[in-house]
Amino acid sequence: MVAPQKTEPKTIRALERGLEIMQILQEHGRASLNDLYHASSLPRPTILRVLRTLDQAGWIRRGLGDGLYRNSFKIERLVEGLDQSDRLAEIAAPHLDMICEKASWPAELTVLSSSGMHMELKETSRASSPFLLNRDNIGHMINFPLSSVGRAYLAFCGDDERSEIIERLKKSTSIANRSVRNDAGFKKFLDEIRQAGYATREPSFGGGQNPLKSSFDDGLDAVAVPILAKKGVLGCITLAWIRKAAPIKEIVDEYLDDLQTAAKDIAAQFET
């Protein structure tokens, strides 16, 4: 018996047309009906109906002085709370998904937290992995000096930023941050990460903000690479897996190139 094929839900054509007009207005700043006709693939009567609908809903407005159409400030409220890390997550998501599809283990994106004291989970493909891993929520905070992502970030960020982060960590009372107080030793350690091109976890690290294995252990290992752009490190990509399933060397040998290629592609898209 042949299984029935799944059909994709149909798109809403009227919504697509409205978004197309708003995108043109976003690019042009303001436009006449004629401008919109030449810039779009829509007939004039359709454009007029779209404009009337958007105007009545308050998404666009027609200038009194020039009669030109432009997007209204109502659009700004759509993106309140979004920042460049949200754009980075949007760009990174399909790359994380491709890595997960190939490796089966989840790939993740982390960025510097707003406090500068942790790395923050921004996107993850754990839901797509066939393996049952602890599913940390988006926004989950991760320790800096013990995690693969924190180490990768510190190793590849600029000297001034690194110094600022380390000085903040030195003031922390958490024993999970004490390794940064050994200036010479920690600097040498970061130099080794830069030479290798990737970072791994501290063996005593159990995952999260401060926990050591003695108090918490998520049972995972991870390898991380930085997303390097002209402005510095945008974030890090990680591949996480169940520690007992594979040694670090095996994962690195098989998937490091994929992680580094994805990081380069994400940086290139972000800077476009």
C-alpha cells in the first residue's frame, strides 16, 4: 500500500502581494502608483486594492503634500525587541539545520549575553536531532571560561573586548570563573585554541552558567567555532553530542570542516 503524499499548505496570495508592495516601499522610501507598477509584477487594479487595504489598516500612508505612498511608523512596532543577534539567528538557522541533518547531533548558535558575563543560546537544532538531549531554551545562559562557546569567543574576539570580559569574570565569586585569574596560563590556553581553530569544553564542566559536574552534568560534549566578521566575533556555532557516544577527536575529524564552512557562510551573509 502506497502511503499518501503530504501536501504543503497553500500560500495566501493576497498577503504575498501586500508584503511585496511594502517591501518595494521599504526599498524606495516613497513611491507613486506608477513607480509601484514598474517595480512589481502586479497589475494596476491589484496594486490599488492592495494600497487601499494597507492604508486602511494603517500599514502605509499617502503623503498629503506629494501624494506618494510610504510605509507608516506602525512597522517599527513589528520589530521592537529585535536586534542584530536576531538577524544572525535567522541567517544561521538553515545552516544549523543542515549540520544537524548530516551529523544527527544538534548544532547551535550562541552570542555574547547583554551582561557580557555569559554566552547566550540564540538558536538550536536540538528539536530536529533524533537523539534525546536536554533541550535548553533559547536565552539559556552558558558559562564563559569552561564552555566550548565561551572559550571560542574569548580566543577569537579583539584584545580590548577580551580584556573587558576577563576583567568582569575576575570579579565574579563563582568558582566556575576562577581559571581566568591565571593570566599567563589562560592566555596560553586561548592561544592554543586560536591555533587549532576550534574550542572544546573543560572536562569538569557540566553545562549551563556555573555548574561543575560535581553538582550538575548534562552528559554532553561540544566543539565550537567562531563566526568571524570584519567587526569581530558575531557569535559561535557549536556541535553538541552525548559524551559517551563519541570521542572529541572523532567528531572534530568528521564535522569541523562543516562547522567552519557554515561559520564563514553565515558571516558573509550577515555582512552582505
